[in-house]
Amino acid sequence: MEIKSHVSLREYTTFKIGGEAEYFSVVTNLDELKESAKFALDKNLTVTILGGGSNVLVADEGVSGLVILNQLSGISYEEVAGEIIATVSSGVMLDDLVADTVAKEYWGMENLSHIPGTVGATPVQNVGAYGVEVSDLIVSVDTFNLKTLTIKKFSNTECNFSYRDSLFKNDEAKNLFITAVSYRLSKKANPKINYKDLQVLFGETNPSQRDIRQAVIKIRSNKFPDWSKLGTAGSFFKNPIISRFKAIELIKMYPDLPVYPVDEDAVKISLSWFLDKVLNLRGYTIGPVGTFEKHVLVVVNQNGNASDVKKFAKYVSDLVLEKLGIELEWEVTQLPCD
């Protein structure tokens, strides 16, 4: 394994922007991961983990320390008490895994089709789409501690999943490298088509896994830009979760604002509706950065840099704060983390 210096990170992110990594390694197995971790410890370097690069914004100044590109690979299946447990190395591309489970007719992941990025990112963000979140499926997460060089398995409960969040986004987990994720799947048909777009398409029918996967791919292709042609990290902001009291206040101002229950005390509001219908930001640009014309939550970059993206994000955030009194959170991760 070779550890390089001054490697441009642009080609390793879907935003296609960002500076250099001070040091850079590619790991394909646990031994290479240990070697990289020891290198960082010996030189007292901070470590940044990069997977598919589909949910990150790399600073123009680059990233100091060691950036590890995760290319751990491998998928295994085991039948346990009538269920299928898929144990997947964290460097596997998520959509490759979904395609494999559909081909094998193991139900559970088909709604997560066509999402860019690696398996290792799924528990971090609690990735979800079209009525399914990975927290519904994850059995456990295997990790390697980059400081202590030890291995630990986290159960689903220990991951502390919530909307687009988990233990792995907190400071206490900053030294954990996710090496594998285990998911609980089923051989029994269980189509989840309650999400509006799927409900409209399938109605009262019982679609197959392949039908659902093809439908989700088509829907996402119509809503999201072509990652190979346009720089983007997908949905840039989280849909805000607010108190029910705050929601009542906002609905008086904006009666058509879509609101979705979270629990007894909180609801989630549709940021995309607000940005589109109230602020008219669909397709709006400032210089080389703006929102995608087909999906207002998606920020796209046309030959800009990270500073341009941050400037645009601040503009949108300031507008929302002024109109709604809500501070937006990024779904995208900044590197280095602020």
C-alpha cells in the first residue's frame, strides 16, 4: 500500500471541487486500514474518511492530515431464523448492493435504489428514500478505531439512529472507521409503496422488487442531475424538524405547507415546498452555483468552487431564517468538518 502526498480530491467527490489531501491512501482490506492508521498515529495526523464522495463538500484549501479512501469490498448472505442477514463491506457501492439483493429476491432495500455513495455512509446519515430508512434494516455496524486500533460491533440500538443522523456523526465516534454493515432482509414479498410517487404509480397493485427498483430509478433520474455531468451532492439541506407548536404558527402563515409527524412533540416540514413555492428558488443561481431546476433541494455546481457553494448555501439559509425563524442544517458534510 502506498501513501501519497498532495493528492487532489476533486475527482473523488461528486461535487467535483475541493483542494488537496496532505496525505492520501486507498485501503482495500483491514491490514491496509491498520497500516494507514498507524501512519497517522506516528505522524500525529488527523484522519478523514472518504467513500463515494457523494455527500461531501471539500474545502478549497484542501484537507490536512491523512485522507483514507475506502475501497473495502465483499458481500455475504446468511439465513438466520427465516431471515436473510447481508453482511456488506463498507466500500461497496450502495446501488450495487441493492441490485444484488433484488437479483436474489431478498426484500428490503429496493426503495433505496439509485442512491450514490457507499454502504459505509448509510448508517452515518441513516440514509433513506421513498419510505425506507436503513435504520429499519440495519442489524449491526462493524467499526475499527483509528486511535486504539481496536474493533467494535454496534447494535442497531447503540447506533442511536434518528432522521439523517446517528451516533457516527457525533464527536464520540470521530475515530471510528465503519468496516462493514449487516442488514436484515426477507425472502417474503413486502412492497413498501406508501410514498406518494410510488403510490400514484402502483395504486392497489402488488409490484415486484424489480418493478419497484425500476420505478425508483426512473423517479430519481427525473428529479436528480446526472452525477457524471453536473457537480452535485444531491439534497443539500435537511428537512427541518420542529415542534408542533412552531408548526401551527407556520401553517397559519403558509396553509399549504406540507407537514409530516415525527413523534408526539415534533413534526417535519417540507423544505423543498417552501423553497419552491414561497421563495421561488427552483433553478435559482448565484454565479456558478444554484438549485437544480427539477429539484430545489439539490444544489448544483457548474465550474465553481467550495467557497461559491458555501456562499449560496448561506444565502438560502439566511432567507429561510428570515421567513421561518428556522436555522437550516446541511445534509452534506464539510471537509474538513467545521
